Amino acid sequence: MPRKVTVDALACEGHGRCQNNAPEVFQLDADDISRVQLDEIPDALVAKVERAIRTCPRQAITWVEG
């Protein structure tokens, strides 16, 4: 089942922990807001995304339901 993830741009403070944990998925833009680089998260990257979710100090990253 394809999985998707999102970043709440209003909550993100640009700490970059998500990019450190899953650089294939997250990238900080020019405004230091994290952006998701993939439409769907492959199974091989799910553990990295989970780590990024857990380490986000603002809890700005979530899985998209449905």
C-alpha cells in the first residue's frame, strides 16, 4: 500500500532533523521549511520517515491517512 507523508509548514521551524534522518524524502527550502520530495514513500524508506516523525521537535510531520 502506498504511503504518503506531509509537513505542516506552519509548524515547521526548519530544524532539519527530518532531512538528516531521511534526505531522500525531506529537503529544507530557501525559507528553512521542510518539503516532502516524494509523492509516495517506498517501503525501503518507511523506517527513515518514522525516525524523522519521532525526532521532529515541532511534531510537524505526519502520515497522510487514506
